[in-house]
Amino acid sequence: MRAYVLITIEAGQGTAVQDALRAAGIEQVDQVAGSYDLVAVIEGNDPRAVGELVIGTVQKTAGVASTVTLLSIG
């Protein structure tokens, strides 16, 4: 299962958060322009595994202010 995590960060923390998420094993983390600052692509065996990565890793990363998770359905 794949999910796209839209991440809002604290000002000036883009590269630090991006590097921290990659170091935590999230391979695709891109800085973007618009309403969100980063987009991470997360893969898990099921929705629970995806949720654990978002809550346990992404949301606990220093500099992350908020997240929106979009589960892929097709």
C-alpha cells in the first residue's frame, strides 16, 4: 500500500526535515512549492503499517508542524 504524506514544516527546516526522513528510511521525500512544504511517499503492507510510519516517524521528526496523509486507491 502506498500513501502520499503532505508535510508542513517550521520555517527554514526544509532540508533538515527532508534529510531526517530519508535517514529514517523514507526513500522519496521532495520539497515542493505551494500549500505544503514536503511530500513523502510511504509504502507499507497495509493501512496500519502506513499509519505507524506517519505517526511514529514523520510526525515525530523535529521541524514537522503537521501532516495530511493520502492513501493510494488505485
